[in-house]
Amino acid sequence: MKNFLVEESERIEILKRHKLVVEQQMPESYNKLMAGWKAGCFGQKGNDPYFGLIKTSNGDWVFQKTTGNQALKSQGLVILRIRPDGMYYNTDTKLTRFTTPQPLPNACPAMTNYGKKTEEQVNNEYLISQYKKDKWATPEELRTQGVDIRELSNNTIWQSVTVGNVKLYKKVGTATGTMDDKEEVRKQWVEKLRKDGYIVNPTDVEKDNYQYVELSRINYSGLPAGLFSPNQLVYLDPSKTDPSILQDKQENESMDRKGCKETIERFYNEFNRTKGRQITNRGLIQRMKDQAQFCKNEFEGKWGIGGGKFDEMIKVLSGRTNRGPSSSGDDSMFRLQ
């Protein structure tokens, strides 16, 4: 039989959760008195043999301790009992005589306010309800909707806000940059960009025949900030755009060091973006690979100051680490020689 070892921290966490479950299953009268005890309303146990919560014969919970009233002690009424409603009485050890219940001389807010929401809690609940009307949700709610909550750390796609101790998320984009709450405006700009030769949602044929660039690198007049994600790609129709924008060279042209840095980084990012997905734009990737291979041969180890970044990318693309493309399989077309 396999033995499962439990770390001390895990054991403590299990006990805490068990304790919480038990407390949640207890009646309100018990939990209210326990709240008063934890808040120090009933003093300290010391050597008091009667100190603690007990369940009476009629099923009610009370907190009891030895009375400090010497006159009542002399009459044998040595036990003081506190009820969940903040009243107390004295009784003897045989539970045959009882004094008339009276209010505690010092109020216990922990009992009085037990179960009541603070003003802050009320305000937070209201704010959360308003956020949810605007499509915000907790991670638990998103999980039930089939969302991979690992994506929530991507602030390009998910916006977050914290209200009290509750964190809410709202989807504001996708990996390709679509902004849900700006969809209509975005559609208009997608059409305008296409008319000017910048294709946001290319067909597979366009991907194969056109080069792409990050939209943020194009000084496009009038484009609203935040409408597209920072890494939004656009494909360029050479019949409508100035090819010098890309600063790319043809395969048979010599590239300078700066241009090769951009080529290596772009090819590296394309590899990471395509990883685990079916490759459809093979023609474009092959042309990118040819340029990247030229740059590797020309400048590897000779980038100058700060060039370690590009040598590391080449190391990955050449399959010299376990993060790189395989020597066979669909991703092998990214592998440099």
C-alpha cells in the first residue's frame, strides 16, 4: 500500500478547515457565544473548573464560569451562566436554584453584532452586484463557465478589480486583441485599416502571401489608444502600403545588424505564438525562416552590447534547449540550422 505523507503545514490547514466546517454546522446560539468568548467578553479560564461552553438539558447553549459575586457564592449559587441573548443568571452546582436573568453589565459587541453585516460589507456587496451587472465575475464563477483561470493573469485579456476581499475579472480582449466592450468601434477601424492596406483578420491565403508587423510599430494617425492589444498583428498588402514600413529586406538582400535583430525576435515570437497550434501560414513562416537563418549565420555571437538576448533566442530556435522546436514534427519548420 502506498503511503501518503502530509506536510505539517497541510495538516494545520486540514484541521483549520475541519474546525470551520464544524463551526458552520453548529447552531447560531453556539457560534454567537463562541464569538463572545474569542473576543474576550467572558474573561480568562485560569483555574476556573466551570469555564466554558455547555449545552443545557433543554438543548440551549450557554457560557458558564465561576461567579465573582461573594454574596451569591455564600448562598451556593457559584455558577454564572451567560445566554446568547446577552442575559446572565446564577445557579448552584446541582442546577436546582436559579436567579432572575439580567443583562450583562458590560456589553459584548461580538455577540450583539454577530451575523450582522458591517457598513463596509453592505457597501462592498452593493459594489460587487453592480460590477456583476457589467459582466464582471469571480474566478469560481468563471471556472463554472469553462474559463481556464490560468488566463486571468494576462492583463491584456482580463481586467481585474478587488472589492473588499473579493477579486473580480472582466474579459476585455482576446489573444488577437479583440476588445469586447469596444467591438463596434473596433469593427469600423478594422475596415478602415483594410482599406489602407493593413489587414487585421487575414485569410490563410493572405497570411501566406503578406508580411506582418505589430500594429504598435506603425505610426497610424487617429487610431484610438487601447482599441487593440499592444501585440496586435496586422498583415500588409504591398499593393496598398509602403513596404519600407516593415524595414524588412528580401531574402537575397544583405541585412544590417538592426534589421536582423528585428527578424530574429519576430521569428522567435512567431514560434512561441504558434506553439501547440496547427500551422497554416507555412509560406510566410518559410520566408521568415530563410531570413532568420541568414541572420543567425551572419551575426550570432556578434550582436554587440545587449546581444545576449538574441543569441538566447537563436539557441532556442536551433533546438539547443528543451524549449525549442523539435527536429521532426509540425514545429520543426521553426528550427534553425
